[in-house]
Amino acid sequence: MRRHSDLLEPCAGKLASTVLRGEGDSNVPALPDYWSSRMGKNPELSSRLALLLKKQKGKCSHCEFIFRNEDVMEVDHIVPRAIGGKDEYKNLQLLHRHCHDVKTKTDLELIRKHNLEIVSSGKKHPSKSEEREALK
């Protein structure tokens, strides 16, 4: 029976050990760390995406699968802005597109519930200018 290592040419060297990392091979980085650092240095990524990717160690916050080069990544507000979430780095996460769709559905239900609580309490929903004033 042929092993993966039999299929590699001897000159493949370090690349082969990275791709086919053995369990006990301590001098080769773990794949999540490897890919998050590699993708974080990709010139095609914005600095915001690179920072989030590095912070999350190359994993989607929703499904916890590692991002691959061909995956579509989207930035999401952890606490939706519609219910008071801020547009700050600590409130952002990187998700696969399909995971973002699932979370958005959950967020919309949360927003509806939030708005119903405001209406049922008799309070008026604050305008954008009132929200800005409250944040100052």
C-alpha cells in the first residue's frame, strides 16, 4: 500500500511537511495558525480582514471551520447596529457567507423582538440623531 509520503518527491522538503504535517512534527506550524498568518499577510486582503482573520486564528466564528482560500468571507457585527452594537473592531467578526446568512436571520428576529419591546413599553423608537446624542 502506498503512503502519501511515497508520492512526494524528495525535493519537496519543507513544503511537504507543511502539507502533510505529522502529529509529532513540532517544527511545522499547526494548519490554523499557518493559514491565518499566511492569509493575514495576503496583499489582496484589507487590513480589517487580515486583523480579524488573525484574531480568529483563521476560523469562522459561527461554524468554527478554517477559512480556505476559495471561501467567501464577510464581516459581521456581533451585536447588530440596529440594537445598539457599535462599529468597532471588538464588535466585528469574520464569517463564511453562508454562516453570515444564518446569523443575519437570527439577528433579524432579535431586532424584531427588540423593536416590539420598545413599542409595547410605550417608548418611542429613538431617531438616528437621538441615538447619536445618547452615545456622546
